Amino acid sequence: MMNHFIVLAVLLPLRTCYTTHSQQESTVFPVTYLNVSKELAFQRLLVEWDVGKSAHDAELAMSFEIQVRRIGETTTVWTEFHNVTLDKSGDPLHWMWDSDLPLECMSHSVRIRSKAEASKIWSEWSPWKTVLGLDTSNNSGPQIFPNEKIIEEGSDITLCCIGRKGHIIEEFSLYRAPHVFNHTNSQIGLLTLKNVAHQAVPHITVYCRESCTEEECYDHAVLFVGKPPNTPNDFSCETQDMRTVTCTWSQGGDTYLYGNHSPKYTLSEEFSQNPIPCTVTCSEQCSCSWDIGQQRIYNITMTVENPLGKKTATDVFDVTHRIYPAAPFQLWEECRDTEITLYWKYQNKGFELFCQTEVVQPDGKVELHNSSDSHLHYASITLRGLQPYTEYTARVHCAAAQHFWRWSEWSEAQTIRTMEATPSGKLDIWREITQVQGGRNVTLFWKQAPGFRANGGSISYEVTWEKEEGDSKLERMSFSSACNSTRISIDNHSYRVSIMAKNDVNYSLPSVLIIPRGTGTEKELSGSELQEEQINGTDYGIFISWEPRHMYDSYIIDWCNFPTLQPCDLQWKRFGPNTSSALINSAAFVPGVRYNFHIYGSVGNRVSLLKKKTGYLRELPPLFDPKVEKVELTFNAVTLSWDSYPTNESQSGFVRGYHVYVSPIQEVCSLQGSKKHVLPDNSVLCKYTIENPEEKRYTVEHLLSNTKYKLAVKAYTGGGETPIVNFIYIDTPFNSNMLYLLVLLVIVPSLVAAICRWKLNWVKECCCPVIPSPNKSEVLSFKEFKIGSEKVLKISDCIPDMLAVDNKAETQELHPWSQLSSAPTEAKTDHNSSWIYPNENEERAFTHTPTHQTHTWFENFAYSSHFADESCPCQIPETLETGKPELSVVLYQPHYYFDIFNEDAVSIRRETPGRKTSLRYISQTDVHCLGRRL
């Protein structure tokens, strides 16, 4: 039970306390005091108020609503809630408000109401408390506010112009930049500038004018546009002598504010809470120095400030850790051929220094050497591994050895030359051999190889030569440093040539070259038995390759930079034993020039020519066109010759061949075997290609006779050919063969026809004798007897002059019609004929007998008719059809014929083989004809 009572005793006071606190929060505490003032420098309203002692005693958390309005405007321009916890001190509360409008322009009023934070009940509003502006005053003229203002670049600002009572603001703008302004009323004009930028002029001028023209109707104001200062990011402090500390920093960017508005620098020490007694000076950097006394650790704050703001930078340091030594001075040296000992002085103030020497090589390479050797008043360093008789540039800087801060400034640079020494390395030597009568001229060349060093200022060259075999006098010549070649004359023996460089100290190692024994022929020197290979250049040089051979310890390539000049500026280059190609380039190489390269193998100071190559950096078209020296014309072809055209090194490229262009003057060319080539003027030529540069003769065929042609011959190289400008013109002759053919086909037949017409009768008698028509013959003037439509001559009506009777035995034995079919086999048998001279008065009467009898044939050459078309007039009709086929065969076989009308021909026997068209008169006996047997 006791424990429960204790708990109640504790709860009651808590409950009572809670009830009292709730009652206080529900109580309204109105504002009992309100005061408003203005701070024109910042266009700021300062508000002060209080809510009474009871609220402070209760230490309530209060909320206040504050409103600001401008006189003449119906709405508030600002509302803000301000929360605060009151304390028992009873101090009034404060609040600030920055106006975007100058407070001089218009009157501003403030009111406040309050409530406890836990309560929902607000107190009544306090009465408006007003701060008057100049709009209520009696001005003597218009006034602009702010009238002198520093504005941050990029910000916005509102200006006002207050006119006199009874006057209207007519114009309110920037100088030469009219802006539209607003009227709060006719007496006040507002001008707002957005994102104000810095101009080239130091300030901006604003003008205001009332609606009048008197002097008192105008006013103007000046605005400055700038930036707040930047925070120094390189602020640091250091000492050179442990007596004075110097702080440095950069000014930062331009603030565009000058004079009284420029940045102001102040330094203060935070540990001692004292300002630093130093004067700031600024040029490229700002600095400030002061004596340090006994203090070693500092906390320095640097403040930079201008009307738009301020920035600070801090540096905390120990002076012994910020030692920045002075630069070394009074440098001097001691030199040998490969060493330099450099000395310098420095200001030693009781701390150890660590120094660094910078050495600049002749090729610009920089080396750094560190040293810490120091004496009482000077320090030194020895530089080794240098080249003899070479200039070096050295300088020194130092830093604190114990606590490194940074290097001192560099000392003045010192130029030092080492001493002379014996030349190092060998000269690179070469030769050119020319065969002359009785011996050879050898031109010797030398140059400093990459590994050669003269090691002295005055250098000369010594050339010696002697025969390799037997005793001979050693020949010697000396040359100055300006010489790099000489010519000696030797016989055809083998010689040993040596060239050395010499300075004031000694000779270099000799470079040796063996001139082999000569045979006295030009072929040996030129290597004419070697085939010269063509090579092509690139944009970077001429590429040369060869097959390496294990017997050689190096390879040499030589060439002339100017092949067409004498001397040609002979050049050479050496390569190692494992090299098989090289890109040869030279500033003297130009396109269109042929360069000849010789590749040698070297072993034991003896060289052998391995390859000859020739090429161009870039081929160009030929310098000139082939000159056609001979033209051979026929009616359908032309042969062109240009034998004297050169294809040697005088050309600007390797002549690959030729193009022959042909075209009729009035027509487009379309010759067989050619290709079309279109000129820039769109004319078309026929193009023939000759791919052999040594073939300098070409025949163009298939031309038309009696036609004009234009031709051109162009050589082409790997760089192409030049444009076609000049042509040669030809006229093909008339085709005489056509004339002969015309004579044969037209004139000769015409002449023959004319002669034939003139001798027509004679020709007919000779070639085509007139065949008498049987119808016109007197023989047929007899009494007609017809069988069918054919006239039949009766033997009785025809009185022959004589008759030949064929007494062939076969004929008499065979059947008459079978005799006809067997006639071909009997053509070659002899005939025994007898001649009968009939009586002219003998009666010719035919008696028809039905029996078969023998036949007798008579033929006459004067008649030509196909017997196959005639049937025997005396045949029996029923046997005529069957006999026709055999007759057509018999009548075309060779026989012996007898002219029965020519008495003189009785004793002449004619053989006429192959006659196939003879008219036969057949005397029939013992046939089915009416007549008398002879």
C-alpha cells in the first residue's frame, strides 16, 4: 500500500503542472509594443516588438505573423511567419526585411499578430506601424533612388523617381537606352533592370524627367556594376632568413570596382588577436612582410573586402618549416676534357641547404644533379661523363635540407666548355673510280660518322695511300676542315687508302679503303654486266632492297643528289650486315629526276658491286612528245616512225610505251582494233597502245582511201602522258586497185560488147552459127504428108545427091527397134559403107509391109535438134510410145557420121565423140512405111 501512495503523490504534481501549462498556451498574448525603423544603406526595415512580461515568464514557444505593405497599394508585399522561444530576460524581439524597392520611394507599414505554437488561436493584429518615405515630402525637383548604388553583376535592381507634388513623371530611363517604366501613381515612377551586366564604361547613368522642360524638372543617378572579391586560393607565408615573414597571394579576378570601391586587404594573427602591421603591395602578386620576433607558429587570416562582399583565407605554419632560401650567386668553374667542377656562393643564415644543379646538353637535353656539399661561404659540385670540347649550360638552386618547403630561385646560368681531347671514332669514307688512259682517277670522299667526335676546335684531315703489294712510297696529303673530298691518280695496281682526322691534341683512328687491282676496262668500273633494276619511289623516299649475303660485314648504297650536274654531289650510306632494305630520302630529291643507286657489299675494307637500281621519287609525264620522222602512206594504212625518241634517264619517268591516236577530221573514229579515247572537248579518237618502249614504229590499218586523218603519237610513263595538243595531218591516196577493178568490171566488158556489136555477124558465124530452120529449107518444099502434126518427108519426094549405105552386119541382123537400144555399144565398131548415086527419075514410092526390115541412118551436122523430141514419122503408132525411151539414150552416144551432101567429103571419115544434139535423117527400108527398098 505504501508504494502506491508514493506514486500518486508524484503524479498529482505532474498533472497539476500539465494543466497549468496548457492553460497558459491557450491564453492569447497580443503584441504590446511595436517599433519600425529603416536602414537606408541596405534598404532594410528593422522591426522590434514585444508581447508582455507574462509570456516571457512562461518561456513560451511563440509564432508571429508579420505583414508588410506599401502605402497606396491594397495588397501586402510580404508575409512571413517567425517562430521564437521566449526567455525570462524580457528582451524585445527583432526581425529584418530587405526591400527590393528603395525605402525612400514609398512609405512602408508593418503589423504583427501572435499565438502560442501549441495554440490555434491568433491574437488581434497590431495597428499598422508606418515608416514614411520621401513621397510625402516637399521636394524641389525629381529625385532618383538609389542615387549612387554599387550593384553586383548579374543581379536585378528596381529604381524609383519621386516627382514633386502636382507633377507627373514623363521619362525615366538609362542613358541612350530607353526602358518602359511603371507608375505607382503619377508622382512616382519605377524602373526595373534585370541581370545587370558590366559595361565598358565605369558606371551606368539613369535619367528622370517630369512633364516640364525647366532645369529643375531633371535628375540623374549613377550606378556602379561590379563583383565581390574572390577568395585567394594561393595564400601562403614563408621566410628567407628566419627574420622576416612574407605572405603572398594573387589578386583573383577583376571586380570592376576601383578607387574607394576597390578591394581592401587586411591581415590578422589569430593566436595573438593582433592585426599584422604590414603594408600590402600588389603587382602580379600581392605581398605583405613583417618581422617575426620570437614567435615561431602563426595563424594568419587575410581578409579581402569591397562594397559587394568580403572573403578570407587562412594559413597556419611553423616558420622553420617555411624556409625559402635566396638564389645562389657568383658561380665559377674548373674544367677538364670530361669533367666540370662548379662553385657558387649563398647566404648561409644558420640552416643547412640542399642544392640542385641543372646541366643543359648541346642537344637540349636537361640533366639534374643533386648535392649537399657546402663550406662556410661557398658550395660545389663535380659533373662527370661530359664530352670533350663541348659547351654546357649550368645553373643552381637550393632548398632547406631539414624541412623542405620549396626551391629557391635559379642562379644566373653559366656557359662552360670542356677541354679538347683526341678525336673519337672513325671517319666514314667512300670513293668513285674513273678509268683513264694508263691508270685510274680515284675521287675520295669523307664525312663524320654518327659515332665520330672531333673533340677539338681546330680539325684537319690527312689522306695517305700506297700500293698493297711490293715496296712503294707512302703518299700523303693534308686538308683543312672545309674539305670533304680529293682526287688522286693511281695505276692499275691495288692500293690501300687511309684517311684520319686531326685536332690540336692527336689523330683519330684511320679509316681504310682498299682500291682493287684494275683491268683497264670501263666494263669493270661500271658493272655493265649487272642488269639495272627499276624501282619506284614513295612520298617518303625511294625504297631499295637487296639479298643479304653472309660473307659481307656491311653494305653501302651510293647515289648522286644531282645526277645531271658535275660534280653530282655523290652521297653514300652504310648499313649493318643484317640489313636487307633501306628507304633513301634526301632534301635534294625531286619528282621527275631519275636517280641511280649502286649497292655494294663490304668485307675487310674491300667492296664489291652487288646491284644497280634506278628510279624516281615520283614519275612525271614525258617532257616532250615523240617526233614522227617518217610517214608511209597507202590507200588504207599509214606507218609512223619515231626512231630517235629517247627512253633514257633524260626522261621524267620510265617510258612504258606509246599511244597512237587517229581520227578522221570530219567524223568520229571507229577503226577496227582500237579503243575509244574522249578528249576534254568531247571529241572521240581511236587509240592504239604500244607496250614496248623500244618499238618505235607502228602501222594503222583499216583506213579509208582518199580521206583526211589527224594523228598524234604520245609516250606515256608511270606518271601518265601530257595532254594532246598537236596533231599531224595526212590524206590517204586514191585506191588504184579499185580503179583496176572498175576497168575490169565496167570498161573491158563495155569494150567487148562494143566490138561484138560491131562484128556481130562475124561473131555469130564464129561462135553461134545460124541454125537453118527446117521449115524454111527447100527440102521441105514437098507435098505434105503428115503423121499427127508433123510433116513427113517421103523418100520419094527427096532426091538426094548421094546415099551412104551402112552395111553393118549387126544392124542387119538385129531387130530394128532393138537396134536403137543397142546403139551405145556399137558406137566404136567399124562401118562398111557403100555409096549409091540414085537416079533422079527413079520412082519413089513406099509400100507398107507389115514385116520387120533392116534400117539405114543418115546424119547431118548442119541441123541441131533433139531427136528425142521427134518420133519416127514412119513408126507404127502402137510401137512409137515404147520406142521413145530407148531413142533418147541412143541419140546421145558417139557415132561416126558421114556428110551425104558434100561430095568432097565422101572419102573423109570424121569422128565426133560426145555430140549429144544432132538431127538425124533416117532412111528406112523394110519398115512399116510406104516406099521402095533401096
